Amino acid sequence: MPDNAKMKAEKVDFFYGPRHALKGIDLDICENRVTAIIGPSGCGKSTFIRLLNRMNELIPNTILKGKISLDGRDIFDPSVDPVEIRRRVGMVFQKPNPFPKSIFENIAYGLKVNGVSSRKIIEERVVKSLQEAALWHEIKDRINDNALKLSGGQQQRLCIARCLAVEPEVILFDEPCASLDPVSTQKIEELILQLKKDYTIAIVTHNMQQAARVSDYTGFFLLGELIEFDRTQRIFTAPSDKRTEDYVTGRFG
Amino acid sequence: MARVKEKAIRWTLAALAFSSLIFLVGIIIVLFKEGLPIFKAVRPGDFIFGKFWYPTYDPPEFGIFPLIMASMWVTLGALCVCVPLGVGSALYLNEIAGFKQRSLLKPAVEVLASIPSVVYGFFGMVVVAPFVQNLLKLDTGLCALTASIILGVMATPTVCSIAEDALNCVPNSFREASFAVGANRWQTLTQVVIPAAGSGISTAVILGISRAIGETMTVLMVAGGSAVIPKSFLDPVRPMTSAIAAEMGEAPVGGLHYHSLFAIALILFIVTFVFNIIAELVSRKFRIRLGQSG
Ligand SMILES: Nc1ncnc2c1ncn2[C@@H]1O[C@H](COP(=O)(O)OP(=O)(O)OP(=O)(O)O)[C@@H](O)[C@H]1O
Ligand SMILES: [Mg+2]
């Protein structure tokens, strides 16, 4: 592959207590590309992307084997601060989860916790990230309103803006459109295509068309294993594994 | 026949449920009926702000200001103990402790709540009061400070368990969102979790206050009992509850002293009632704000 791997998972195994949730995963997340993760429910998609920003270690009794690197550096190395990794690898969740604070405060939060204290810089970045998330023109008059008053689609774009504000290098999306209507979904998809110019993106989705529309690479997970990983076009037109073909054509799962 | 039986069960349960309402109304009626007559002899302003509580002198004086101040001092002191202890342990239990620690500490807090207040009082008299007396070189260890410490420990389980419920109600997605932008544990706790649980935690504190104000046996045993306006935490004091408990036995039924004790009870009732209503309103607002119903 000509593309440059921004993140690399090598022989990753993951356990929730006795449950073996990921088995020997090898997968590259390429720079300035969109990588889609597909597969039936419970196959370990969320588990996998939550490893990429060390979110799973907040869950007790979990074990990780193998190696995950960011720009060639092992992110689980004891010398690496998980807070640093989470700043560089942002995440947008399945359910929009704005804080019960104002729109402004929601976005400013990430900057403040990362030590940005200049009011001017914070204001600039809030506006910039709202613009990047294609939300600015809809809410510019009510930036001090409580974020919970926004619609679901707007909340999700706010969460994307919150993620962009800390200027991550990689953005992980875990089924970002699962709770949204088609119009909001389309907006988020356009946004993802827009964002890949500047960011490296991984997205979990249940929606085959969405994976086909937005991604450059696709990985198909089944029961904790990575069955096939290839260019999206190949996965959807000429998969090499029968199970991938069955899944993408909707004959199973 | 089955119909009749069902109806009978229904009515019995309804009667049981309504009985608590009847008791409440009954208590309120008695408090007003026995408490109000004192105001025929003493003006309400003199009663509440009068500086001297000499109910058995001739002529008697019925100023309960020293008792009110004693209650306030002791309650305030108890708050200084139970808020850090209760909220702190709730934070630790819910946000930091692992499974093993939680399963040890939570029952410990619950047991603390189930100890009878006379045992707390006894412990205060025999252990805490002498300790305070020796430490601060006082004439007596039975004082507002000792009462505050014991009351604070007694109110801690109430504060802790309500604050813990509030923290539990904060959706995990808030914590994840905070971690995902690179916040650390401390920032997540102080800037996301505590504000989100804020009014639930206030509810806990308010209910802790009303627990402390209403407590009787312990303060009777450890507060010292002197009905003088306290000048410091080291003075012996007589809070409203202990005045009622200590004097009711010797006050002739139907006399002014008797009525004045009922009037104190009435004031106490109103105060705790107001605190509980505030707590309820605050916690309702909290539920609405986090988008839950019921
Ligand atoms: N916190 C947890 N504790 C224990 N087991 C878990 C936990 N989270 C997930 N699992 C298990 O790990 C497996 C993979 O779960 P995961 O959430 O990664 O699936 P998924 O592919 O994201 O599914 P979905 O499409 O439904 O979101 C499942 O069997 C699930 O039950
Ligand atoms: Mg998932």
C-alpha cells in the first residue's frame, strides 16, 4: 500500500476478564485516509477502536497483548501518558454526549484541560472548530445556550467540534450516525470527507453504504477476528473471503 | 368472592398507605394545639429572640434564642465534619475505589448509619469528650465541639449515600467524553462529574443538615446542656432538641413551660420540613437537567 500508516495494530489480543474479545488483529490506519471498521454486532469493533486512544483501560479487569503504535511509537509503553494519547487521538461516540454546559463551554473544555488559558485563543478555536464541524452558521447566535437544547444531529456535530478543538491527529468515530436521521447522517458523512484532508480517520459503522461512501480502507471483523482488510473498493466489489462477501452483500449478520 | 377479597386487600393497603398521612396530620395538629398557647403569654418576637431561658424561675423567662443559637452552632459544626467526610467518601467510592475496596467500604458506611444514636452519645461521653477536654485543657469536654464531631459522624452516612446516588446518576458518557479530549482523572472529576452531580450533592448536604438539627439523644448526652448563648465552640450548649427531651419530664402538663417546649418542637418541625422541601426541589431540578424523568 502506498499510503503511510499513522497507527499500526500488531497481533493485538484483548480480554474483558475471561472473554477473549479481539484475536490477533493486524491493521493499519493510514494517514489522511478514512478507515472503516464493519462487522456484525458484538464482533469487537468498538473494543478495537477504543484501544487506539486507550479508552478501554478505564474498564477494570482487562488485558491487552500485542502492540499498537502511533507514528511508530508504542502507545502502551509505560513512558507514554494516556492523557497525551487521548489528546492526539480524539473520539466521537455513538450517542452524542455533550456536557450539560453551554455550547461554548463544551468546546472550550478540551482546550482548558490541555492548558490553554488565553481567552482570545479559546474564542478563536471555538469558532474555528464549530466552522470545521459545519455547525457555526446554525448556532452562532446562541453559543451560550445549553448544549442539551440542540437537536441530536447538532449535538453530534458539537461533539465533533469539541474533538477538533484540541487539534488531534487521528479521529475515531464509533457509529457516529447510529442515532441520527438521514439528513444529519448525510451532513456528518460530508464532514468526514472534508476532514480527511487534515486528519486521519477511523470509523465504525453498521451501514454498508456509509462505509462504501466515506472510506478508503475497510476492515471486516467477525467474532473478534479481522477477516479481511483491504481497499474499500475491493472489499465491496471483489472480496477474497467468502464471509466478507456474504456480509457486505447482506446475506448474513 | 375473589372480587370481594381483591377489594378488601386494596382497601387494607390503601388504609395502611394513608395512615402515614394521618399520623403526619395528627402530629402537626398536636404541635400547633399545644405549642401556640405560649404565644398568649409571650410575644413571638420575645420567644424567639429572648436571650434568657429560665422556664422554672419565678417569674419564668421564655427566650429560646440561646437554644436556637446552640442548634445552629452544633449543626454548623456537624456540617464541617459531615460534608467533607460524606462527599469525600462518596467521591472515593464511586469514582476511584476498585471493586474490592467498594465492597468493603460501602457496608461499613451502611453499618455506621445503623448504630443507635444512644451508642453514639455514649461513645461521645466516654471517648470523645475526655479527649477534647484533655487536648484543649477545658473544664468539661461536653461542649458544642464534641457534639458537632459526633453529629457530623452520624450524618455522614446520609450525606455519603445520597451524594453517591447523585454521582451514580451522572452518565458514564460524560466521563468518557472528558477523557477523550485529554482530560485527566482530577479534571474530569472536578469540572465534569461534580458539576453534573452538583444539585444532587447539595441535596445530600441539606438532608445532612436536617438530620443534624433533629438529632436529640446524642446532643442531650454530649452537648453539655447549658442554656446560655454560646460564645465559642468550646462552650457547653443546649440545642433545641435536648431542651425538649431534658425538660419535658419535669414540665407540668398544660403549664407555660409545657407549651413553650411544644412551641420549640413546632419551630424545629417547620425548619426540618423546609429543609426537606428544598432538598426535594433541588433534586427534582437535578433529574430534569440530566434528562431523566421520575
Ligand atoms: N465492558 C465490557 N465488559 C465485558 N465485556 C464486554 C465489554 N464491552 C464489550 N464486551 C464484549 O466484548 C465483545 C465485543 O464488544 P464490542 O462492544 O467491541 O462489539 P461491537 O462490535 O462494537 O458491537 P456493536 O456493533 O453492537 O456496537 C462483545 O461480546 C461484548 O459483549
Ligand atoms: Mg460498538
